Amino acid sequence: MPIIQALDRALQIIDLFDEQHKEYKLSEISAAMNLHKSTVHSLLKTLQIHRYIVQDQESGKYRLGIRFIEKGELLLKQFDIVEIARPHLRALSIATSQTTHLVIMDGVEGIYIDKVEGQKAAIRYSRIGRRVPLHSSAVGKVLTAFRPGDEQARMLAGYTFVKHTDKTIDSVDGFLEELKRVEKQGYGIDNEENEPGVRCAAAPIFNHNGQVIAAMSVSTMVAHVDDDELERLIELLRQATSEISRQLGYRH
């Protein structure tokens, strides 16, 4: 199928921006795209007109524009799960004083689609729209564990096990063993596998067909939450995800 080159290039420019690269000079985009500056400048001007890209007047650097927030809000409103889960996210955060998250699968990554900051939360790395690995996060484990074996196999074919800490699972066999444990116990734990000092618990949310469509998590600092308190949080978490699943039509 033929593609429109200018549109393809514009989308590639947008894809350059991420958590580590929030701003770019024209020369940096030109080098990354292997395109002449004049070509890149024309593409950027078009994106600017439609407010997908803005340019800082002082530094001259480019960054993503406000239009992405507008479209993001529109997209999130299409997910009934956000509206249904929001009161439970808030209630769990209040009950635990910790930060709670709602995450869905996107390809072979999880993506935060909602978040409530806890009063005692010391964790600031998460944000709506940020992606999270499957193998090193509690939500990623949950989103993978409750899928059929053949689907898991397709997801993990060629999957890269990046080691984020010395506790990160770094092999297919190790991850599959972990998935069995998660499915059996009904929840997943990230024990400092994604961020040092951070321990998270997550539980699945099912739709009316019994398919896992999201995961809800509570994030804690190891130094502030001991094992007994974590067990209490997990019980509250599982109560919340069970109720959300029930509201979505799930019957265990």
C-alpha cells in the first residue's frame, strides 16, 4: 500500500519526542531524520499551523503542542473503563494515601490512562500517557498473565528484557514462571524491578467476556510500606478491581 511521504515524515518527527527528548533544535531533527533543514522546516511549519508543534521564541527549540492534550482527552473519553474506574482509583488512593494508576495494554507495553496522586506519595515518575514495560512492572505482569498462552507467546516473540534494576526479570523462562505465579495468586508485584526503592501491586480488570482489559495498581515506597501493610493494600486493590469488573459485566 503506497504511503504519503510528507505525512509519514511529519509523523516520524512527532515520534522523536519522548520522556527523554522533550525539545529539539531544527538541526537535531534534521540530523535524526536525515533530511535537509529546509524540508524539515516546512514540515514543522505545517505542524505548527495545526498546533501539533510549538516553537520556543527564546531558544528556538521545538516541542509538542497543546493539540495533543485536546486529542488525548477526546480519546480517553472513548474508554468507558476510565469513567467507571475513576471513583475507585480515587477511593483507593484516599484509603491508602498512595498513588493509584489505571493501565491498558498497547502493543507490547502498558500505558497509563489515569492516575490519582496519593497524599503520602513520594513517587513522581508516572504520568498519564507514559508507557511501562511488561516484564518489570506489576501492571505489565497482570496484563500479560491473564491472556491465553498462544497470545502470550506472540507478545513475547522477540521481546527485549531490558534490565532496569538488579531485581528485573531478564529472560522469557523467568517471566513465564512469574506469569504463572501472578495468575495463580490473582495479582502482580513489582518488587523494585522497575525503579529502585519502589514496590507496586496490580490486579486485573475484566470485561463482560472475561477478557483482561486493564490493570489497576497502587505504588509504594519500600521504606514506607512493610509487608503487612502491603498485604492490606493488595486486599483493598483486589476489592476495587473486582467491583470495576462487575460494573463492566464480568461474572467470575
